Amino acid sequence: MTSSELWTRATAERYDAGESDLSSAAVLGPILAFLTELAADGPALEFAIGTGRVGVPLRERGVPVTGIDLSQPMVDVLRRKVDADTLPVTVGDMATTVVPGEFTLVYLVYNTITNLLTQDEQVECFRNAARHLRPGGRFVIELLVPPLRFLPPTQLAVPFDVSDQHVGFDTVDMVEQTLVSHHFSRDGDDGRYRRGTSRHRYAWPAELDLMARIAGLELERRVQDWDGAPFTQDSTKHISVWRKPL
């Protein structure tokens, strides 16, 4: 059984509204261009496809997309946008679920690999990606760099968003290599806020490279963002691409 927390129906129903900024053309454009180039003329598999924020418009660009997601309610929301013949999705764990076919691209966006709360499961996620890839195919992950450099001694919380609509901060357990994201989101116009939390296992880029090596994949490139800016010691996230050897 996966350690990932399961997205409920209530969470799924409000997910798209809460992430509306990430669905804008300005945000999605570079993501879709990056993934379309890597997919070339082949099919793509999205781990943790969710409500289809990326998978649906990528399919509209002509890339055949298949998805895996743990949450049936998230898939139910996706089904309002596209039918199963156009974009098939299997409900299951992205670390172990196998779908038919071989793919030129497998991808995981928006920090989703951290939903797997153990190192063993994250390694299995890499192995599952390699299992689905054609020789020469790529596995892509978008992931934040762990925010530990922003922690002064004895401090355990790091804010990542402070706005009128949302306050978010992470509390970090450096022994277990986990963090909990705390969200306070404005709920309506009466001044009330809704509180939510989610658990994650963070991983450094070098640790991911070792997971890839265990799975038989080779690092091809690492950039700071979907526009391809160089990854540096000051980068707060990375887009990493590993390749399955020919």
C-alpha cells in the first residue's frame, strides 16, 4: 500500500479553483512546449495526472497522453473535461501500477514525487517510469529544492506564500527528511479561512540522480524552470530529465 495521502472528493472538487493561476496560458505554455518537444512523435504517460491540468492541454497539442492517479475523485473531475477513449487513466499507485504500452515520455510535475513518503517508494517510482519507457525515452520531474537554507538555527517553519487569499508554510523534520505543508485559504467572502495540511518527503537533486541510476536511467539535463534557465546554487526548483539508454 502506498504511503501517499489520498485526495478526497471535497479536495478534488475545489482543486482546479485553488490552482487556477497555474492553469493560465503564461504558466502552461512553457510546460507544454517542453514536454511536447521531449515526447516527439510518441505517447506520454503522466504519473499523478490529477484533474488533468497538464495532461489535457498536452493531449490537445496532439501528444497521446495516458495517466495514472491514486485518487478516483480527481479522475472524476478530469472526466468532465475529456473522455476515457481520448485520455485513458488508470486509478492506482504511480510507484507500482503498470499500464499497457511503451512511452517516449513519462513525467511528474508540481512536486508530486514528494507525495511518496518513503525513499523506497520514490525509488520504485523511478523504476516504474523506466519500465514504461521505450529505449531512448525520457523521465521528467519538476521539483522544488528543499528550503532548508532558509531555516535559521532552531527554526522549523518556512513560509512559501503570504497573500490575501492564502497563507502557506512548511514545517520540516530533518531527521525523517519530511515536511508538512500548512495551508490557510480564504473560504468565501466572510473572512473565514479553511485550514489544510499535506505531508511530503523531500529529496535533493543528487538523491534523485542516484534513484535514476538504480532504475537504469541517465541524467540528460537539469534546468531551473520550464523555459530552460540554467540550474544554479540559487535555484529554488529544478526540471530534471533522465534518459533510458538505447
